[in-house]
Amino acid sequence: MSLNDSVRYYRSEWVVERGFHRFKNGALPALPIYLQLPERIKGLMLLLKVALQALTLLEYVVRRALDKEGETLAGLVPGNPKMKTARPTAERILSQFDNLNLLVKETSKKVSGVLVEKPSPLQCRILKLLGLSPKIYDLTFAQPKFNDSS
């Protein structure tokens, strides 16, 4: 391996280390583990690994779409809504969807629900970058209520 290749590979190590950081004290903390059985610990780590893959994929898809469009995304940094980035993190992307509220109303005959807020322009932009329609948050529903007295 040449010196240039070695330096390039060394500089790319942060990509792998970032996943471990998310397990260590980031979005997917694996410690402390209060489980005793090895099977349960393995199951928890498998779930955390799947969640890490989902975060990584979300980040990759948004970054690729931004790169393809040659654009940046603003409004992800708390306290600095004008700051733009072409490489948003999954945590900052998902933080934009924290405050959505679903109102559920239950009567004797049916259960209905509606999303209280409309998606913001930033949320719609993120959904578009992910290849999703804003209609994914059209959660209006009404279902008949079934009685348990059979």
C-alpha cells in the first residue's frame, strides 16, 4: 500500500468510529446494560445494530439527494436556523420530527385520529429528499370500535 493510500484510508476511519460513538454515548447508547442473560444482550445489540444501519441509511439518502441537486439544507441547527449544510446528520434530521402530535378521539362507536400540526416546509423538504411524500403524515383515520362483549 502506498503512503497516499494509507493516509486516505486512515482519514476515512472516522466513518466507522462514528458508528461506535453512537453506541458509546450518542443516539444509540448501549451502556449501561442491565441484562443478565447473554441471549438478551445479543438481542439488544442486534436491535441497536439494525437501528444504527437505519440511521446511517437515512443520512446517506439525504446527503446523496442533496449532492445530486447541488443544494444544502438549512434550519437543522438549533439557535442558528440560517446555517446550511450539505452533510446533515441523522440525529439533526430526525430532530425536526420530534414535536408532532396525534390527537386521538374515542367515542362509544369509533376511534378517530388526526395529526394536529401540518408538516413544516423543512419537514416536507426532508421527506422529499428521502423520496417520501408529505402525505405520509396524513394520519387522519376513523375506525369502528368493536365491543368485547361477544
